[in-house]
Amino acid sequence: MYSHILEWVLHKYVLHGLGKNKKSRWASHWHMHHRSSRQNDNYDGDYKKGIFDSTVRGEILGLIILGVLHIPTIIISSLFYYTLIICAIRYFKIHKKSHLDVGWCKDHLPWHYDHHMGKNQDANWGVTTDWVDRLLNTRIKYF
């Protein structure tokens, strides 16, 4: 549950909130990833470049930073920490696949397809699941 809520919060407030400012460290999410996805029916070929692409490298670096920031949780529960790391890896793999295989995304993550291709890109914040969006009434179905 925690990783899904964290995904939603960071996507909404950091990647979109701070990221819309072109001078922000998170600007590539909105100004590059969203533009590329929007222009190519959700396809973002930058994921094929891996760490050689600055947006992908930034996404991976952000996940690593989250892992480091959560190290203190090992004191409370190592299971929690390692589960969070697995969820971060899962997030990256699912997000990457959703932008390299658009048909798969439409079938398995329609909320993420809606996030990029729908009229309002400031909705549908969940990537790996939409339950937080449904709970907070930010899920909008377009397609």
C-alpha cells in the first residue's frame, strides 16, 4: 500500500507539480517524457536508450534516492524496506514496458494510457495500479 501511495504522491506533486517548472530537477518528466509520449500514442523510445537517455537516467536516479532515503526503515522492518526496493524495481519495469509496448499498456494499465493520452494529463497519477486514484477520485477514463 505504501509504495502505491508514494507513487501517486510523487507523481502528482513532484513530477508534475515541481516538474512543470522548466528549471526544476524534475522537469524532464513533464517537458520530455510527456511530450514524447503524447506525440507518439504513449510510446517513448527513450526507454530503449536506457541510462544513456537523461530522462530514463533521472527516473532511475530518483528511485535510487528513494531507496537511500528509506534505509532508516530497516531498523523498524527490513521486510518493509526490501519490499519497497522490489516495488521500485517493479515500478520501473512496468513503466518502461507501458511506454515501449503501447498495446500492452492499453490492455493492462489503461489508467496510465489515459494519463498520457487523455484530455487532462493532470489526473490518473497511479502507474502500476489505479486504486489510489479511484480512492481519491482522480481516476478519469477516456478510452
